[in-house]
Amino acid sequence: MKPVLADAGFLVAAYNKREPYHSLCLRVYEALDNPLVTCEPVIAETLHLLRFTPGAADNILASVEEGVLAIPFRLTESAAQVRKIMKKYSDVPADFADACLVAMADELDTGDILTLDSDFKQYRWRRTRTFNMLIPLD
């Protein structure tokens, strides 16, 4: 079963009841059977954005500890690819976390993503494949 990539915007909305997309993100997540994967840059960005949300950091780290959120990505093995992705999308611009997710899509052979970031409409994995954005933004 192919994993689903999780971006910071999704995680922020999922772990903060005050976020406008909270209910939608939870509904989409609950309908999934596939495992969720992300990377440390996404976790760091999420923790930063939720730093004033009581209990959010603990809940996110518990999700990682319990395997609800897997982190198979290793930057030491993918740094060259991440650099290429950031250069390719410098006009967007692709931030570090987004570039890592694009690299993960290539490595894990999946374009399914939980994100609220419309930049993923422009990014391509495996050079030409579009991402399957599981949360409707329109």
C-alpha cells in the first residue's frame, strides 16, 4: 500500500481545532487506509506554527512515536536531489520542507499528498507527474 505524504499545512489544521480547514482535514484523513509519511523539516515547520497551541507539540511527537506519522526520509541520502528541486522551483519558491516532500514522492513512488499548499499544483514528482492533492482547495 502506497503511503500518503503529509505537509505542514495539513498537520497544522489537523492538530488545531481553531484552523478553518480542521474538520475537512480530519474527514479526509479518517477516510484514508494508507499510512502517513512526512519528514523532519515538515515536523519542525508544524511545531513552529503550532508553538502557541497547547498540547499540539506533544500530540504531534506522540504521533511520530506511535508510528501514526512515519518519517522514512533521510536528508543525508537526498541532499543533492533536494538542492536540485529547490533550484528548479526557485521561482515558486519551493521551501526546504516542500522540496523534501517532492524528493520523498520520488523515493516512495507516490504523489498522494495531504496539503493545503497550492504550490503542489506546480511541483512535479518524477519530473513530470502531478501531485494528487487529497484535500480539495477549490
